[in-house]
Amino acid sequence: MGERPSVVLDRVFAAVSDPTRRAILARLADADARVTDLASEFPISLNSTSKHIRVLERAGLVRRTVRGREHILSLEAAPLSDAAEWIEHYRRFWSEQLASLDAFVTRRRKRDAEETP
């Protein structure tokens, strides 16, 4: 992976490391929302919610559309897909490693059973 994807992944993983930000993403997966409506759903101040939203925006996970005085937020899932691909690479790696270990242990047990009188 080049520098650009690494920076994007760093921001995505940092953004989703916080439970409030994950909850914001889950809420936006249901429907777009105004910032004020979204903030009212959390037991934190509007200012704190706005800080979380800015982190999500920097990670490219949320898009803001301004209509007059209203700020509408939408989920942008593409960066999550990039993170999922990165995770999948390592899931496959460990699955293959564990399958190899299982095959080794199975062969060894079979050999040991055959050698035992």
C-alpha cells in the first residue's frame, strides 16, 4: 500500500475507534440527518458531537451538505470498504496459517497413533 491509502486507513481506523463515532455512523446508515438532530440523540453537547463529526469528515466517512442554515450529514461508506479489504487480507492470511497448523497437527497425531503399538 502506498502513502495515500495508508493515511486514509489511519484516519478511518482512528475515526471508528471511538464508540460515539461508531454510533454516529450507525445512525447515518439508516438515513441522512441534520447535525442538530443527530446531536440530540447523544448524551453529549452539540460542540462535542460536532468534534466527533469533524473526525468522521476528515476520515471521509461523512459528507456534509449545507442547505441554508441546515447542515445535513450523509454516510460515505467507501473508506470503510477500503478498511474492510485491508482486514480481509489479514483474515485470509491467518485462516491459511491456522489451516496449515491444523493439517500439521492432524498428520502428526495420525503418525503418532500409527507408531503406538
